[in-house]
Amino acid sequence: MPKRKLQGTVVSDKMTKTLVVRVEAVKEHKKYKKRYRVHKNYKAHYTEGSFAVGDSVIIEETSPISKTKSWKVAGKI
């Protein structure tokens, strides 16, 4: 099964070896056909590289690293 990859922006880099990445999507209401934005925050693991708030990154699904972390940073855009 292929690993999912998502694109988002870094919201927080205050934790050690962990980034909080916000992933946004556009959905459409079934009845009224109005488009609206939804977002979700993911905690992603990284070991090397420097990331700052506002950077665009790609995260990749992985086996659970901790209780809330099951994503890793695949690269910077």
C-alpha cells in the first residue's frame, strides 16, 4: 500500500524534532455547491534540516513514532 503524502505549511517548530504542519483542503457542500476551506494540523517528525514557521513542506505517512506522531517530513518545497 502506498504511503500518503500531504502538502502543508509549518505552524510551529517549538518542539524538539517535531513540526506542526497545517494541511488545507477545499470542499464543496453537497446541496448548495458552495466551496469552503477546511484544515487539519499534523505533527511530523524530522531529524535534520532547518524549518521555520511559514515554510511549505511535504509530509509522508509512517508507522507511529509516538502517541500523536505518525507522519515524517519528506522535504521542503
